[in-house]
Amino acid sequence: MAPRRPAELYRAPFPLYTVRLHPQRPLAITAGGGGAAKTGIRNGVHFLQLEQIGGQLSASLLHSHDTETRATMTMALADDIIAAGQDASCHILRFRLQPPEPRGASDGRNGESPGVAGQGLRSGCSVGCFGGLLPCNSPPGCGALCHGSLFPMAGSGEKGPRRRKGTSPAGQGETQSQSGEVTVESLHSVRTDFSPDALQKAVRFNADASLLVTGGADGFLRLWEFPSMKKTLEFKAHDGEIEDIALGPDNKVVTAGRDFQCCVWQQDQLVTGLRWNENLPGIPDKAYRYQACRFGTVEDDAGALRLYTVQVPHKRERRPPPCYLTKWDGKSFLPLLTRPCGSEVISCLSVSDSGTFLGLGTVTGSVAIHIAFSLQVSWGAVGLLGGWGAAPVTPPRGRAASATSRCCPAEAVLREGGAWHRGDGCGLRSREPGRPGAAGGERGRPAQRGR
């Protein structure tokens, strides 16, 4: 039997490279674009409302923010602040969610309490938080506002704003809102990479959003005070590109580079270098490189911390060797467990907030959910014609949402180590159980002007 096709939540008019779920609101933020190449493919950041409709997860476009000639390749989220990696710079954006215009405020129509009509207040609220995505902790009849009353609740008979047919003309730097509910303000823009082929490849906030860390193609790690964006530290962390960054609770920084190294830093001092294969003598040191790193909590153990890393083959072979997933003690940085995770090349890694699940995305578009305790596969799904631009996000209940660059083969080519060219758009998908797909190559960059 053929694998079940994953449900497509949303399709953007450009390739998607990154996606984030807001921790307090039923909101997905996804971004990408065609870069500076004059292909007619736009660049933007899209804000999507998530809700349950008829038992199915649905996404609708709230707002489209134009990023001119810059494709957003990486993104970090801290409350209402977005740090977007665009070319060689980090752009700091602030967004605000605004409720729609009140209707019938004086008479409390549609079962709403007077004075808060249109804001989602119900006297008999029994639906779940996040529009039904999470179990509701409030008793029936509480009259609670669902997540700031910014969105209509599932099952209320009200439909959120849907994407309008066609697109409105917009000039450079303009933002478009389908319902007037989101505004975006640009706060800062700082250059974060200075290599000849400059590209910011990773960006992270620390736990209290007082620190922002960036890394890119020049191998330098840069630390910035936030929100002033004053650079406090800059040093060479890797001989080559920095692939990923993870921040621990004590502001230790873990970096994964293309130079076969994964390093733990305290400020600019090297704490230790990780060696995932030290107990696997049959694997040479330079047969694999580190692709991704993430910290995660341990369920039912508040004081414990884990670090997870993904290792991918450095060279491609006719019979592709497996990728590996490693779990480390997050304080001593000693390896605890290593398991193979398939022959598809892993491009990204995500950890659920509870620390229970790991999400792996591949360059061919498939996704797998692993159990963090054992690193065993919980389930996998197929994604066709494209690779992951962003890690699958694992919200509660184990459902994975992800941004994929799903390009038409007649119009798009993914060169080895090269760039995405024209595509037919990009889908945000909700992954359902299936079987793994086939092996493929690495994720590329958006096309740049003059290349």
C-alpha cells in the first residue's frame, strides 16, 4: 500500500526555509523566499493561525510581511520578537497581534459577554487551549479568554481569516495583512557574517532573551546583548561554516561546524570538544560531520538536561551509510547513547518542550519522530519532491508541523551543494504516520544575485 500523503496545512508562494510555533499562542511563523535572484519569487515572513476544524488541524494566513530582496533562512523566536537571518545580517522584528474590530459590543451577540464581543470570550467555555490543540485546564463555565482572546475558538462557528485569492500589490518593505490583526515593526539590523560567501546560518536566544547568539559561513560565533544588539563577544569557533547552535541554561554554547567538530563554549573559552564515535572504533573521525545540536529537558526529572546531536556522512556514496543520533549528558557532556537513524541525510533536529520526542527532518522531505529516552523511532512519514528547510516542530500530542521546500521537478533543480531555483511554492504540512522516503542530497541556499 502506498504511504498516506501528509496533510498540507498551507502553501506559500515561495520556498520555505524556517518555521516556528509560538509557545503561548496558536500561531505558526514561517519564512523563506527566492533570495536576490531576479526570478520573480518573492521573499517574506508569513503569520499563520492554527486551529482545529472538524477534528483536523488547519492553518490560515493572518499576515504577510515582505522582506524585499532577502530570503529568511534562519529564525529565532522570543515572545513577540523575531531574529531573522537574512543573507549576511540578522534582522530584529517585533510583531503585534491585534484583535479584530469589535462587533455587537453593546448587546453581547453570539453568546459573547458585553464589552468584549469579537474577542473570543464565551460564558460556557469548554474547548481546549490553542483552539483545541491542548487540553483545557479551566473548568466548564469559567468564561476564560482563550490565549489573550486574539483568536476565535474552535467549534464556536466563527472562522478565522482565510487567505484571499490573489495577492495585493505591495512595494519594497511593505507588509500585507489579510485581516489587519498583525503588525510588524523592524527594530534592528546588524551584520553577522563577513566571509566572501556571507550567510548567517544559525541564530538562538538564551532562556530569558537577554542574549542573542549568531553563527555563519565565516566560522565566527558572535554574542549580542538584547535588545540593544550591542556585540559583546566575537571569536573564531570553527574552521569553516557553523551549521548549528544550542544554548544551555547556564549560557554554555554548543556549536556544530563543518570542520567535523562539535564544541562546548563558556564565553570564548573551549570547555570541551565532543567525540560521538569514541566508543565506535570502526568509524573514522572524518567520516562524519555534525549537522545539528539541541538541548532538551528530561521528563519527570527537573534537574536533568540532555544534549542531542545529529551526525551525517561527510561524503556521499552509492550505498549511503546511516546517519547517527547521539544523546549526551547536558552537564558533563559525556555520550549516553548513539543509534543509527536511517540512510536519508538529516538536515535538522527539533526537541519537544517536554523533552519526550525528537523530530528529524531530511533533505528529501521525510520526517521521523524519535523517543528521546531510547532514540527509537516512534513513527515516520513521507514528503515528496523537496527537502526540509526547517526542523519539524513537535507540539503537544506528538503531531509534527514542518516547512518543506517542495519544488516542481520541471521548474526546480537542487544541485549538489548548490541552490534552489524556481519552484511552484512551498507547503506547511502536518505529518501523519507513514514510512520513510528515499535518500537524497544536502539542503542548498536560495539563489543570489549575480551567481
